[in-house]
Amino acid sequence: MENQEEDSKKSPAQMPEQYTRMCTKDMLQYCDEALAWEEFGAVDIFFFESVKKILLGQCPDIQISRNSEF
């Protein structure tokens, strides 16, 4: 837990590699590679296809009111 608190105070350049973010291009490539895996089931495929649509701007914005229940 202490490492997470220390990492939250660092800039992205100072963070360990496992905490850095992917650029959109890399994330799209990751999704394409993941969708090629034959072991995935319907939920996995839906997830990666949804991520691709979000990254490509093909999904409408989601409006959530403050009173919405999750």
C-alpha cells in the first residue's frame, strides 16, 4: 500500500512501467491483438470491441446524473 501512495506523488515519467498509460494507437493495436486470440469468449470480445469503438469515437457520450444509481 505504501508503494501506491508514493507512486501517486510521482510524475508519469517517474512511475514504474506497469503504471504508465498507453497511447491511443498502442491501445488500438492491443485490442486488435487481443481480438485475434481464439480463447476469448463473448464477454471478452464485447469488451475489446467496445474499447475500440470508444477510442475511435464511435460511441455516443454517456450522460450520468448525480442522482443515478450504479
